[in-house]
Amino acid sequence: MNATTGKTALTPPTHTAPPARFSHGVRKGNILQVAGQVGFLPAVPGQPPTPAGPTLREQTLQTLANVEAVLKEGGASWEDVVMVRVYLTDTDHFAEFNELYDAHFADLVGPPPARTTVYVGLPAGLLVEIDALAVLD
């Protein structure tokens, strides 16, 4: 933790260093913000990041796992998440994404997090990005 700001930067061992000056996640007090995660497979030293696959399904499942890794690194779980933002590159993916998302949160205790979905441009080959805000007790 930074003694001046009270913030802790979070980088799970499965993640590479961010390509710019930002943190994969930041925790301050009981608030944990997970930066936008994409469907990259766990990091391999000396290798460039690799997408989980070319399909929305492969990338969504890996993206959710990457968000979860940052949550765990900060002492949180999906149960603590109050807001999720989803960034899709193709409006035709909305229905399929909803099916995957609903299945992922099917066993969640209590209400699901609030969610916003927007359509964006992402680097070539990437189809989905997800960020999350968690509040811990």
C-alpha cells in the first residue's frame, strides 16, 4: 500500500505489466476497481499476450477469469462486485454475450451486479473487454 495515498496496485501473477501507466486493479479502503480486462491467456514470460481464441465465447470466459484474478488479488470475489462495464466490438454479439454472462453469474448469492454495455473499437482480434467495481465489507 502507498502510505501517502492509501492505495494498493494489484497485478495478479497471471497478468503481464500493463502497456501504459495504469494498474490492473486498485484497492483503497473497501473499494476495489478492476481495470478493463480482455481475453488474454495467462502471461508467459518473454511472450507477447495471446488471446484465448478467436471466438466471443473463448474470449469472454477468459476475460471473466482475468477480472476474477484481479478481484482475488485484492481480497474480493464476484459477490463483492456492484458494477460491471462490458465493452463489445460487435452489436451482433450481444445475445451470445448475455447467455455467457448469465451462466457465469447463475450461482451468485444475492442480486447480480449492475451492468452497462457499450460498443467500442478494441485492438485487432479482441472482441470483449470488462471492468468491475467491488465494495468489500
